[in-house]
Amino acid sequence: MSPVAIDDVEAAAERLAGTDIVQRTPVERSRSLSDRCGADVRLKMEHLQRTGSFKTRGAYNAISLAIDGSGERAAEVPIERVVAASAGNHAQGVALAAADAGIEATIVMPEAAPAAKIEATRAYGAEVVLRGSAFPEAMAHARTLTDDPGTRFVHAFDDPDVVAGQGTLGLEVLDQVPDVDTVLVPVGGGGLAGGVATAVKARSPETRVVGVQTEGASTLSESLAAGELVTRDEPDTIADGIATGGLSDLTFELLDEHLDEAVVVSDDDVANAILLLLERAKQMVEGAGATAAAALLNDEAVDDLDLGGETVVPLLCGGNIDVTTLKEVVTHALVDRHQLIELSVRIDDTPGTMGEISTLIGAERANIRTVRHERSRPDLPVGDADLVFEVETNGPAHVDRVLKAVREAGYEVEWTTREA
């Protein structure tokens, strides 16, 4: 018997319908992504939940069941406190659901968790404990805080009640896009993917459910290939929300049974998806929230999935990105698209040369962000220097015009970020 069935998901949907802390999020068509992969792409805007992610669904379902004593992991004594471990989004979901229920919450988060997620969790009334460099260490510490019989541990994905709550997102997608052919789901611990796949396959068996992970956290495809759980102690990805280090037995069983395929994308794909969604869809999402959409920017994944002519729904599952991370991601994506470049120009170190080269670059309508002198490189002849310009452009063709202008003026110039 499956650990989570469609009846569990449907009951969770009824439960969530009775609260205003979980919203029915909209679906919008993306013309840019549709053109990119030859499909009709509809974005499920789950990042517009009150906490910025889908996690409130599972947390509310689990805590509600624990309090009324009917859940899978209901305690024998009244619940007065919940404990959870999270990289950030589950933390906020648990904190909000606990506050709504009038009970205390303690959340253990990695020390490297984004500041925005830490502060938001505290703002919902939870006690936040920072422990360890990655999610597995935070999880291990959280387990030590649950000795009190009045405490319920709310696991981010290894919990049938949580998974059933996350599965309500699948029911919502089918209701809003009844002709959907493929649902793309980001995968960390597998709670969302397991719940969504369970719901979708029960209601619409012909709809394909595809799990998406990043290269630095690709434990799903590795586990499916090995036929057993494969974990990573320190997953490495900009999508911190899916950097769990592995699935659980529960979610692996669900995904092995219901998931159609798994694809892997790069962090570059995720960064480019964040920027595309920001520029074209006017939606700000975090790394995990952009992971499903990133599959539509990965040529290998698009070819493997053969999405042409399909109706495709990527789940934008989280929008809690802090400003520092957003700046780093946007900068990386701009470099990748050759809209932010670095040029090194060899010069005779004489007055006025910087101004002359700056004028050449400016005449091509390129914007100089920064410039610095390099005079101490071991390969520099005496009296020479390198001027290193950080320049904003419109793309590769614009870069070529800038390079041509500088070279035609007699300067030796190198595009040092060409391979970035």
C-alpha cells in the first residue's frame, strides 16, 4: 500500500480550503518559454503564496492533523510545540501554520541559510536556531529537540501528512489546466514531487510528471538509477531550497512509483531562468523556484523530453530570494549572456590613455561599470600596464563592435570573460 494515496491528498485539499493562510495561486502563460521550447508553457505561480512557497500546504496539513489527533504521526498528548529543520521555505511554512494554530515553533536552519528566510521565519513568531553548514547538519540537531512528548517534529518531506499537503498543488494544476501534458516539478527531498505525482497520476494518468534537479544536488536521478537511496553530505547548488542532500524512503517510494522522468539542469540554467522570469514574466523567484523552468532552457532536457506541441506547466515553487543572492545570480547570468564583460587592454602607462579608451567604449554606447590599473603582473614590460574594464553591453554583437573599435585604435585587447 502506498504511504500517500489520492484520498489523503483530497482530504488535505478540503482541510486547506478552510483556511486563509494557503491561497489558490494563479497560472499565467509564458510566451518567452513557449517560443523557446515549442510548447504552450503555463507558469504555476506558487511563489505568490503568503510565505513565498508551497511549503505552507504541507505544514498546515500536518500540524492540523497533529492537533486534532487524526494524523499519521499524531501524538498521544496535546501538541504544544513543533520542531522542524529547513533551509528556509519549510521553516516559514511551519512557523506560519504553528502561529495560526496557537502553538510554539522551533526551527533549525543551516548557518548559511539566506538572511531573508531567517528573518521571515522569525517574523512569523518562530524561534530560529542556526546550526551546521548544510541542511543535513541542521536536521541532525533538530532531531535532538523533540524529546518532549508534547512536541511534534514536522519533517520537510519524510512525513505522509506533509507530502499529502504538498500534493494539493497537483490537484490545483489539474483544475486550472485540465489539458496539461507535462508537469515539471523541482525536487529536493521529494515531498512536493511525491505529492504532486501521486495526485496527478491518480486524476490524470496520461499527464507526464517530470522531476528536475541541479547537477550539484542530483540525488533523484542517481537514486533511480541505483534502485536505492543515494545521498550527498554537502549538496552544492545555488538552488538552496532543494539542497537537502537526498530523498527519504517515503518520497523515493512515491517517485519510483509515480514519476515518469527525471532531468538534471546546471546552476547556469537556473540563473538564466531567474533572470528570464524577472525580465519577461515580471516574476521574482529563487533558485529552487526557477529550477523547473530551467529545464526549458536546457537544450538536452528539452530534446530528451520532446515537449513540442505540448501544454507544459513548470511549478514556480518559491520566491524567497535575498537581495545579495539575487545580485550574484543576475550578475552571473549577465556574464553568461555576454551582457556584462571584462576587457583587459594593454597600454603604455601614460596620462590620458584611460580617458581615450573610455571614450572609444562609450562611443559604441557601452557602459563602463568599473576600471582598474594592473601594473604588477609579472608579464608586464616596464612602463606598460593593463586597464581592466567591466563593461555592460547588449550582447555578443555589441561586444564585437566594442572590441573592433578598441583594436582599430591600435590597442591590444583581450575579452577575459569570454568563456564564463
